[in-house]
Amino acid sequence: AQKITQTQPGMFVQEKEAVTLDCTYDTSDPSYGLFWYKQPSSGEMIFLIYQGSYDQQNATEGRYSLNFQKARKSANLVISASQLGDSAMYFCAMREGEGANAGGTSYGKLTFGQGTILTVHP
Amino acid sequence: NAGVTQTPKFQVLKTGQSMTLQCAQDMNHNSMYWYRQDPGMGLRLIYYSASEGTTDKGEVPNGYNVSRLNKREFSLRLESAAPSQTSVYFCATQRMTGRYDSPLHFGNGTRLTVT
């Protein structure tokens, strides 16, 4: 079974509008972390935002916010006021187990979804 | 500039040839990873090294070997390349902080084509 599912292969948004990229995850571990990365056409992987399973509030980083619904196991990325430079592939990823936030060490393995290509139109 | 450096950026191999992808980091991070990226499949973990002197298999290790030469360098070797190994390969690092929220830092990738 897929641990991370991104059901939108492609999304389109008008410049200056908001867009939501979906991500659902599957884990039985109570401790986990969720990440979003951006991959522009140049190919590099850029870390955007993180949400921990025990975090009480949704994460925000500038124009990026994470709509975290733990019971539904979803961690959707919201980009507000889209810009042309936001056009890219976006990946959701999860890190499981190993005593998250309990001081345990993490070997850092991330499991990635298939990605969503976002196109911002002027 | 601090970061993760991968060489080469591009490579074309014939089936059966061997090669080593190099990764070096100057971020003083303990953990290093090799991922491959294929269309429609996201990134999949090949091998990782939690610290100098240790390596472990990831999700798709077959056909690859790795060496953690020292804290800075983690290389990926294809002993006998196959067309199925045509992919973009990413090296990544993580600082072992004991916290769960430290992200992976990626190199710019190596685009490998096996004909």
C-alpha cells in the first residue's frame, strides 16, 4: 500500500489566487513527521514546510501553510497568492517512528509521494 | 557555498558498464542518503548511511552498492548498469539532531541514462 498518496497529477491556478495540493498518508505509528518539497524545472529539491504528528497547530511558512487533519490522515499544502515562480513539481513526504519528538534519534528516511505538477497562469 | 555536491551532473552508460556517482557535503551532517527519481514514482530510497562507517539498504537497493568513505563523502556504485537504472539520482544529508523535524538537504542530482 502507498504510504504517501498525492492524487492530483497536475493542478492549474491563476496568478495571485490560492491553491491546495492534496496529500494523504498511511501509518500506524503515532510518531511521524510530514514534509513538503518543491522541485522547479531546474531539478533541485527545496524544502518548504514541516508538520509533526504531535504539533497542535498547523504549520505556516510565509505563503505556505499546511492543512493538517490528523484523523483523516491528510496534510494538504496551501499556497496563498500564487506567483509564476511557484510553477513546479511538489512532493509530500513522511518520516515515521523512532520516537518522534521524544528525543530519539532519527535516521531521517523520508517516503515520498508521486508528486503534483503545479502550473501558475498569468 | 555550503551544501551537497554531486558529480557528475549527467552520464550516459552502455548496458553492463560500471560507474560511481559521487556525493560530498560540507554541512557536517551525520546522515547521508541516495534516492532515485523516476516519473510518476516520486523519490525512492536506495541506500542510506546513518553515520560514518554504517550503511543500510533502502527500498530499492538491488543493483547498487555504496561506500561511506568518511563523514563528508557517500558514493553510489553501479557495477553492471541496466536500462532500468536510467533515472535521476539524488544525494541528501540530514543533521542528526535527535529531533524529528530536520529536513533532508539535497544535491542537484545526477541524470543517468543507460542504453
